Amino acid sequence: MEELNKQNKETNDINTGEVVEEIVQHLNNPVSGPKPIVKKYLSTVTQIHAEGNKFYFSDGDARVEVRVVSDEIIRIRLAPHGVFLDDFSYAVPVVDQKVTTFKMEEQELQYLISTNTITCKISKNDFHISFIENQSQMVMSEDESPMHWEENIEFGGYYVYATKKCLSEENFYGLGDKSGNMNLRGRHFQNWNTDAYSFGWDQDPLYRTIPFYSGVHHGAAYGIFFDNTFRSYFDFGKEDNSKTSFWADGGELQYYYIHGPHLMDVVKRYQSLTGTHPMPPKWALGYHQCRWSYYPEKKVKEIADGFRSRNIPCDAIYLDIDYMDGYRCFTWNKSHFPDPKRMIKELANQGIKTVVMIDPGIKVDDNYWVFKEGKENNYFCRRSDDYFMEGHVWPGRCQFPDFTNPAVREWWGKLYKELVDIGVAGVWNDMNEPAVFGSGTFPNDVRHNYDGYRGSHRKAHNIYGMQMVRSTYDGLKKLMRNKRPFTITRAGYSGMQRYGCVWTGDNVATWEHLKIGNIQCQRMSISGVPFCGTDIGGFSGEPDGELFTRWIQLGTFSPFMRAHSAGDTAEREPWSFGEPYTSINRTYIELRYRLMPYLYSVFWEHHRYGFPILRPLVMLEQENAGNAYRQDEFTFGDKILVCPVLEQGAVSRMVYLPKGKWFNFWTHEVLTGESEHNIQAPLDHMPLFVRAGSVIPEYPVMQYVGEKNIDEVLLNVYYSEYEVNSFLYEDHGDTFAYEQDIYSEKKFSVKGTSYQLTIEQSVEGLYTPNYEWYNYKVIGLPFNVNKITVDDRDVTDYQLENNCLRFRSNKNFTSIKIYN
Ligand code: GLC
């Protein structure tokens, strides 16, 4: 340390550091005409200073903090005039320090800060920062120009900029809520949460802000998380093919460099910063039916009966805004719903949960208790000169709670009491960009508490929705006495996954939107927001039977599966289009329930280990350059490859299979990967493939989660000559007991030869499922079976059924051997 201080003093004595200034024309000041703006750049490093895992570099004026977070994560912050802002983030509540060994070294031209995996290089001369992988010495990301800023005269603070080199072979992924192609290369984006009704291909910005992207070049990946809630911008080689830039209208230039080298690692590490989704109640993974709006009560019951009488599984029905009295949140329209408690109970008796919408706009009405409480406690947002922020939304003139105030969140969370008491199972937060009719959103001068760190709407806009759903989630969690809440939000910011699932907003019933939604959910998944789905069928416009059925098929493999439609469209339930559509829709919704133990296990892998749920091909094989453009297939977890049919009238489609062997889910045909195949895909057939060596657990079809006691679990075992591990996760399904290890995580490993197949099981956790038996379906054995042993005891009762080996065993086995 003493040595460092000495160095600081020396460097300080040598250079005073001059700020490089660049004059650019100010084009958007019509009052005073164009005036010069001064862009200032970091210049030469003149001082350094170390404090534990934080290293401070200065050019005599501005300061940069380099903080080692883990072996693979380094955070950079810039303080243009030397004073850092308070270190507070809604996305990363605690920067979890995970590193023990790192070192700083001064060389003639640079400083090097190294962990076991990466090195951050700061060039003395030009203050360029780069990140290098230690083993390969590959430069993963490198400044093209030093970090820079412009003073903001009107609001104070700075517009902050970072510009990195963009390599010719580099591609980019992530940024959460964007429509259009998966690869972000050559495009420019903006983050400003926006109510984007009927958005289109490439329309930007949309509803959510996830300022996190991954870059892939030379087969290796890294990520940048620009944790800044102001309006932010990203340019991936659009303005200049050799530059990638990100900047914001205010706040701190603060970003995390997150190393891979696999895209999967980048995403997992991003989740280690911003958190994973808590385990949802299991029913939330069932099929959900929504419409704007189902009312009165008779209609809701007709829909519930419609599912049950047709044997189409369904777990939840949603009540959109019309259940309320004049769109006042937390009230009921008593002429449409005279006794909501009874109705909700009757639906529950049919196995159907009720989810209700709650918006942020509170009607200005002194006879309305929510408004009165908010007003009395000063919970509503105000403008800079202290007037209330008022705007029109569904109820008419409204005021809006400041969800960035912890006291407001606490209050709002408690408002759900009556809804919870009468049995409401989930809450849907909408319009929380926040959306305002006419003006779009709040004016910039609206003030926010920002958890005591104060700010204008410029700073709070992008996290308003996330703080709303946070308050909903936390409130429900308390009110439901630690049962898992189910919440759904439209707007959000990085870290929103800790509080709720998300739907992609007001899409359209077109084939193009089926494609947009397919990419959007994959993109959300690799941007740290795994529990995502589209309005199946399209919100506005009219799908025909074919489009709706293809959407149901894709939706079967959306983490969140909900059909929704606008009020001015024709009825839109899975049976609305007659045959053959109804039957096909039923088959796929049933498939969702059959695969429930698999889907739930994949969710657990996300929750516990940070794996994304949907994985695009580029994540499976990032070294394969072609995958940068193959965006219409993905795996759900790592075992099932989903190839949705996205073209009208298609009866086949080309499918790319990644490395390894894959079984056609429907025919059991084995195909070899790293190649393309033309696969039959008539309307009742969405191509699905299972990775060789997988164990896919299956429950019997149920009309809703928990309808039947499980007597035995079907294990579909797919032969492989390489060892493959699979997981089966089970727990109570609706409590937080899993946090006390009351869960069961089983690992199956499958490995075959030309004359033998071995299945091994190990079990972790304290939960014991009720069933005693596994029922096996072994697919693709390359030999005739002469003997089966379970833990060395012979099994005599086995059969061949459609070329699959069928037998049973007790669930507590350790090792099964199937012999030729
Ligand atoms: C918004 C939502 C939509 C909802 C409607 C009425 O447009 O995005 O899902 O049905 O408002 O509440």
C-alpha cells in the first residue's frame, strides 16, 4: 500500500493532465440557436490509489474506479469531476464480493489489474480500458476512445459515454426487450420504457429496459451491463462499423465487464449480480386464459366451464380492468361481480385460479379510499414545483404513487389484503412504464424519492414499473403468509426477474408477430428475464385458426403460457376456431402438463444456478458463425429443441440440429447434429427434438396443476453412448420451504454401449415425493434386451412397446443396468 501511495505521488508530480476537449454543434436548442457543447474525454492517467479491491485512477480531474467483483466480473465507474455518486442500484442491491486473489501491476505504459481469469488494462497515455482473458491473452473488449461526458446545463450532471472497438467478426445479443433480429450487430437502440401498443418489427424503444448485452467474437463471449436507469442508448456498429457505444442522458457511467468465455457463463454471472427468478407457484407454469375483459361473472364461469367440459387444461383465468368499479384499483364492479369471493371460490373448486389486474393510475376522487390514503400520506408523485403529477388513464384523471419510495411500496403492498383474503391468486401490473394517455408518460421534472437517493423522472422512469411489481410481490408474499406470489408486469428494469414474470405487451395477430415473439422471449431469456411469454394469438387483430394453433404450439414452450386478446376482437379461447384446431390445441396444452416436471426442473435450474430457460442456438454453439443468424429455434432447458412453425401454410420446415445426436420427439427417429434437416410439420406437428441421453420426466395429463395425485412418474430415457446428466426437481409447489432445503433434486445419468445401458440416480434435498414408482420408457436401444437389474436385483417384468422398452422400478434406485 505504501508502495502504491509512493507511486501515486510520483505520477502526480510528473503529469498534471490536460482535458481533451471536442466541440460539437448543438442542434437541438431552437431558442438560442446552435451552440457549442463541450465533450470532455479522460486524458492521461496521473494518479492512482488502491483501497482493497477498488482501484482509483485519475487524470487530475476526473476519477475512475475499477472494482474487482469476482474472478470474471470487474466494475468500472467514472466520476467526471472526481466525486462519485452514491453507490446505489435497484438492479444490484448488493455487489456480492466473490474474489480473494487479484493483483495490480504497473508497467511502463499501463496498469494491469488481474484476477485468476481476466485482466483489466488501463493505458496510462490515453486512459483506454481493455479486458483481456488471461489464458488465451485475447482482448475481449477494448476502448476505442476514453470514457467521455458532456455537462447537462438544465438538470445538472452529465451525459455519459463509452465507446468500444467493434471487431469485424463480432456479434451482439441481449438487451432484453427488443423486437427484430436476435443479432444486434449494425443496429442502434434506446431504452426508455414505452407503452408500445401494436409495436412492429424493429420498433424501439418498447416496454422494458435491460441495458445488458453480450458480445461474441473468436468463439468467446463477454458481457457489458451498463447499470444506468436514465434514458440510455446502444449502438452496435451502426453509426461506425468499427465502434460499439453506449451512453445515457444522466447518471453515472458505471458498467460491469462480465467474462464468459461461454455465453451461458456470461448470463449466469449477470444473474449472480441481478438475481434470479424465485420459484413460481407451480400452477403458474400451467395454461392461462386472459381477455380484455371477461365479465360479468356469468361470462367468467362460462369460460371456466368451457375448459372443463372440453377437457382442455387451464390453471388461471384473468380479470382485466372491467372487474373494477370505474377502473378504480382495489374495488369491484358489484353489478358485474356481486360476490367476488364466492365466484373465486367456485372457480377454485374447478381448479382455476383468479388473477386480477392492478394499474398504477389512481383516480382522483375524494370518495375513493385508495386516493384518500395516498393523498393524506403524500404518496403521489409531484412535479418540480410541487404540483401533483396528474394524467389521464383508464379511470380518467389520475395521480400516481411514487413506487421508488419505500413507504409507498409498503403501503401499496398492503392494499392487496382484501383481494388476497377473498382468494385472488395472482396480480397483473400493467401500464407501469408508466403510461399516460396523450403525453405517453410523465414529464421529466416529476420528482421521485428513489429510495432516498432522490431524482427526477429522467432517473426514475425506467425503474418505476419494476418498483411497482416489487411492491406487489413483497406485499403479496407477506399477505399470503409465505405462499409463493404470482405477479406479472409489463414494464421493468434489470433485476425485475426477482419480482415477477413478464409478457411482451400489446402484440398483433400476424405471422410476423409470431416471429417477433419467438425471438423476443429467447432474447429476454438470455438477458436475465427468464419467465416471459407473449399474448398467444396476438392482442389486437384477428388470427385465423392456423395462426392461433401455431402460436399455442410455440406457447407450449414459452416459460409463461397465456392467451390474451383485446376487447374489440372475436372470442379467442382454444376452442374458438372449431376443428381440427380445438383438438390440436388441446394436444399441445396437454403436452405442457405432461412435461410439467421437466419445465419445473428447468425453472429450478434457472432459480438455483442462473441458467436461462430458453437458449438460442448461438448459446448452444457460439463458435458456429452460422448460429448468429439462426434465430427461430431454441432449446427449453438443455434437453428439448423446439422448432416452431412460423410460416403460414407450411407443412415442413428446415431445422438445424446442434452437435450430437437428437431424437425426433414424435417419431423417435435419431438424427445427427451439426447439420440441417427438412422435417415434416403438418398443422398438428411442431418439430421437437430431444437430446440423446436425456431423461425427460412426465406426469399424467391433468386439467390443472395438482388435480391428480401422482402414483408414478414416467421417465422417458433416450439412449446415448455418451454420458448425459438430467435433473428432476420436485417440492411442495407453492411454499418457500425449498429455501430450507425441503426439495428433492434428482440427478440421472445415462450412458450406453452397444450391449448395455446404465442409468444412475443421486438425490439431494429433504423433500420426499408421495409416489413410489418410476415407469420407464427407454427409447432408441441399439440392442435386444436380455436382462435388467435394479440395484443388482433382476427385473422380470418388462415389455417392448412400439420399439420402446417398458418396465418399472422403485423410485429409490441407485443404479439400473439394461443388458443385451
Ligand atoms: C393494456 C395491456 C393489455 C390490457 C389492456 C387493458 O393495453 O397491455 O394487456 O388488456 O391494457 O387493461
